[in-house]
Amino acid sequence: DPLEIYIANTPLPALPGLYWGDLHTHSNYTEDQIEFGAPLRETARCARALGLHFIAVTDHSYDMDNLPGDYTRNDPELRKWEQFRAEVARLNHELAGFTILPGEEVSVGNQRRQNVHCLVLGSSEFYPGAGDSGDCPLFNRPTLALPELYARVQASGNGAVIAAAHPREVPPRTHRWILNRGHWRGADLAHPALDFWQILNGRVDASFRDGYRAWIGALLSGQEVGILGGTDAHGNFNNFRQLTVPFFKMVRERDQCLGQMRSGVYASQPLDADRLLEKLKRKQAIVSNGPAARLEVIQEGKTFPLGSHIRAERGFRLHVSAASSLEFGPLNEITLHTGRLGERQEQVLPLPCSPAAYRIDYEQEFSAGLPEGYLRLKVKAGGENETFCLTNPIWVG
């Protein structure tokens, strides 16, 4: 098939103070029998050309503890990990206006002692996880259990963000049998140390929809957990390529390409790694495969962004902004979703959306406030290939 390249005639949808990024990517530090990524510098340059302002590089824990240049041998001195962090620091100094957040995709044990993947963003400490590396197929038990990983990250005190990677994605049978891979279960996802579920992972598929429904259920039950978006791109700048059967079969798709699914944060100052980490820790983030959205509440003279807590049963003013572009089509639906703790479903309030509009700003008074729970925003754009943006909640209580 011919190589196809799409060149957009407009930038990504923009709102004041919005920075776009991909929070699950892999570089050439992921290097083993079947997985590989692109060099860090080229990944960052491509991301910047796509209109992104940041990426999180989350290479596999079972690759990061290998001897540089030899994925068959482990290195107790963790020289590859140190090289990775040094290169990230150097590129963050060189690439003006672009931020690389160093991270790790840790293989860790769920409640059934199966290997699942957990993103740890912004940590200077390495967390081991080699259960599904494939190095020793008969020894595929997790290195750490999830509670152990959480305890280690919290004990480090470096403010790292913890996210369940593609939590509702069920691995293929061969991965389950040979590598002891599983998926995140209810109890795994309910731990208070978990900051986010990365439910948007390069595809809008059944695992995303299942994760979205489960997230709403968690919010209604009182869990203050956010969502993130990323692509899991392994050097996929324009095409997804992956070995499915080593030495025999390789597939190619147009999914999970760098920046295809995004997270966004709002900041009044240019981002660096520390400021990005702080915004994420506060859950001041949106996820999107197209348009942009902003949700704020003004209550008692103060402005509350995403991730904030406002008082229940107190009046407030809602401020909503949404934007799209020619690439993704005009805005066609804006809805406010409110959840009351203990209820089984959200209340959905449609907000005004002018036909064929690419930018909307809207305010509404809630004189009686809301009961204990949360509110969040959903924006849709486009026609046949409908795209969306989801905000994280503002909590009420």
C-alpha cells in the first residue's frame, strides 16, 4: 500500500492556556524481542510538528533494567535507566517550548497475581517489573504487587503520578498463557493511591467504552479518580506496526499513532516537567481525539478549575468553552454531566451549541448549587467520524 500523509490546514483545536500532549508513548529505550520504539529526539520533534506541547515517555520496566545494547542481559546498575533520564533532561533543555515527562510502564501484579501495566510519571526512582518480559517464560510471576508499587511510589515523596494503563484492555490468549498477562480488576482500580485510569489508548474501541462506563460508576460511588489519554505509540508516527507472531507475522494499521489521542492541561505559564506534573497531580486535565473543552466554576468570588472541590448546595456560575477545527469538523453537541453520590446514573444537561460553530463560550447560573457529587463536560464534533473531548470532574461536597 502507498504511504499516505495527512497535512492539516489548521492547527489542533485551541483554547487560551491549553497545552496538548500524549501521555503514553515509547522510545528506543523499549527494545526487546518483539517491541521497539523510535529515538527520543525524533519522537519529540514529530510530536512538536503534530502540534503537541509535551509527551510522557513510558518505556517498559522490563526493558529499562537491561544492559544498554543487549536486551538479553539485566543490569543491576540500571545504566540504561540513568541514560534515559539524562537524555530527557538534555532534550528538555534543548527543545524550546516542548516538554518530555520521563516515566515508566511498570509490569505489576493485579489481585489475581497476573501482570498488568501501570504508568508512573515523573519519578526519579526506577520500579522493577519483569513478570511479562518473556525472558523466562516459566517464571512469569509479577515482580511487585500493585499495593507494593503504590507504597514505594508514595514513600519516594517525589510527587509522581500513577495511572492504570489501558485498564479494560484484555490481552490475547497467547499473552495470558505465556506471559501471565491479565487486566485491571475492580479492586485494583479502586485503590486511593491511583490518580488516573488511562482509558483512551489510541483507539475508540470496546475497551475504551468499557473503561468509560466503569469510570462513571467509580465517580458515582465517590472515587475521586481521573482519566488520561494517550496512544501507546511505539515509534508509530504515521502507521502502527507490530509483530504478532515473531519471525512470521507483522501487522500494520492507522491506529495508535503518536498524538492521535491526547491529554490536555491548562496553565497560565509555559509548561516544564514540574509544572506539568503538578497539573496532572491535581487532575486538571482533559482527554480528546478531536475538539477541546474547558470547564470552570465561579463560586463565592473564586474560580475553580478541573480537579477542584466546590461547596455543595451553594450557588455558582458555570463557564464553558469549546473549540474544534476543520480537521475534526464543527461542534455538534455540548453536555454537562452531573453525578450525585450513591445514584446509579448521571444527569445529562444539554448546553447550547450553535450549528456549524467551531468555537463556543457559554455561562449559566446554578443558583441552588448541586448536591454532593461532581460535574464534568463532554464535547462532540464532526459528522460521520465523530470526535469528542471529556474533562475530568470538578467535585462537589
